[in-house]
Amino acid sequence: MIYFIFLKFYLWNSFEFQMMNTNIFL
């Protein structure tokens, strides 16, 4: 359960980081 939350949190941060990079490049 904790591992699942950690994985979800990690994926969400990666998504946020990618969107931020896209906004900077655009």
C-alpha cells in the first residue's frame, strides 16, 4: 500500500516536471 502511494506520487511528480519543461520550451 505504501509502495503504491509512493509510486503514484513519483509518477505524478514526473508528469508535473515534464509539463513544466514543455511549457518552458514552448
